[in-house]
Amino acid sequence: MGPTASGKTDVAVELVTSLPLEIVSVDSAMVYRHMDIGTAKPDPATLARAPHRLLDIRDPEERYSAGDFVRDAQREMADIQARGHMPLLVGGTMLYFRALTQGMAALPPAHPKVRAAIDDEAAEAGWPVMHRRLAEVDPEAAGRIGPNDRQRIQRALEVWRATGKPLSAWHREQESGAPAAYFLMLGLLPADRAALHRRIADRLERMFAAGFVDEVRRLRSRPGLRRTSPAMRSVGYRQVWAQLEGEKTAEESAEAALAATRQLAKRQITWLRSQALSACIDPLERNAFAAIKSIIGRRMAR
């Protein structure tokens, strides 16, 4: 596990070439077909060398939830173990990691009327104001959600208004029964934040040079896809979509995508620091890969 641009894929690819491991992707954007450049999806040559499960399993018009991921990941993990290998879960979608390792909270169903009322309020007041209203009733959830994260603000307020109980309280009430697997949880945490920011900027520059805007343009032409679709809320995609709508210049879109990616990395790092990790490694250190391989090798030898 690690923040965006921390080198998770590179480490994973090297690991599977020397240990009996198979990769399961833990990424909420890479599940979608036709979203390759903006997700930094491994290229065909890399996938031929190190296949990744749970890539390209949904069209971008479709929804994919944490519950979907848990079911899919457990199926893939069982298949990998039946082949005599061990699953190597790699990614940065921390909600998926939490759902898989700690169980899913039994959340209440959607309430369309409540959700519609929240959307009407937000249309007048704006989502940052709705975020402040969420902070009044569920400060714990508000602390984990960004002030412009429309989908998550909407859901947290919906749960509160429909049930009278904060979403954070629902999350604490996990389903009975612990996960039936042991997880060796390795966090890749760069100590040099400036170096991570440079890696993020460099990767984003390569994405735009590789045709990221054209990729979003093609996605935007799909009849069933909207800017509010879950896939298009992914970091980078929503900023480029705004550019194609004429709301931002190319420079403004790139700057907004860079800022959003840095914010994502910050949230990922904050979450990782709150976890009881089996080990924490700085992936930018010279001997990082050797340390990671040694930790996994010792565990597999037991």
C-alpha cells in the first residue's frame, strides 16, 4: 500500500519475477476499461511480464463499489492460492484495503428523496458549505472527506439525515466475523515529501504528453457517460473534463489535476499512518526493494 506515484507497481512487478506471487490490483479507477493513461495503468509489456487481476473489468458507465471489490478480490485470492501461489494486493484505494482487511460495515440503503434534497441544497450553497454542515453532525467523517468531494459528502449527509446516526458510527459497527485471511500489510511511505511531489508532477506531465486529454475526449463522447459518473470523479479525469467543457484552460486543468493528485497522496499517507502496518518502508531509499523482498520471503517461509 502506498500513495500515488510512490512506485508500488514497479515494486510489485519485480516481486512477482522472483517470488511465487500474483498481483491483484487495488485501484478504484483501474477497474475501468478505456481509462489507461490517466490511471497510470501498466502498459501491455508490463502486464505480459506481470499480469494484474481486477483491471479492465467494468465499463466506465458502470458503478463499482467497495463491496464489489471485496467479492472480486476474495475470488481472485482463492484462485491464486489454489494455484499454489500467494496473492499480492497492490494499490492506493485505501477504502478497498479497509473493506477487505477489516470487513464491510452494514450501511443503510440509499434514500433517493433525501439525496435529492441534499443535491438541491448543494446547488444553492455549494459543496464546501455542505461539507461544513457535515462537520457539525459527523466531524469524524468530515475529517476524512475533502470539501469538494461531492459523492462522499452527499452519502455521509444522506446517512445522517435518513437514520439519525453518523456514517462514522455505522463504519465502526463492522459485520460480525473477522476476515478469514492473514494479511502482511506493507506501507510504502516516502520520507521526502518534496521528492514524492516531483514524482507526481513528472508522471502527470508524461500523462498529458501521452494523450491524456484525447483519452478523456473519447470517454466524454460515450453516450452513457457523464461528468458525474463515478469513473469520471477520478483525480485528473474530472479536471480534464472541465477543460473540455470550456470551464478551464489547458494550463488551469493541468494545475488543478496536479493539486488534486497531491491532495490524494496526502490523504493516502494520513490513512497509512493510522494503520497497524506490518512494516513501513521508504520506497525511494536505495535498498527498499531488497527490504520488501526479504520481509515477504521470511513470511512465506514460515
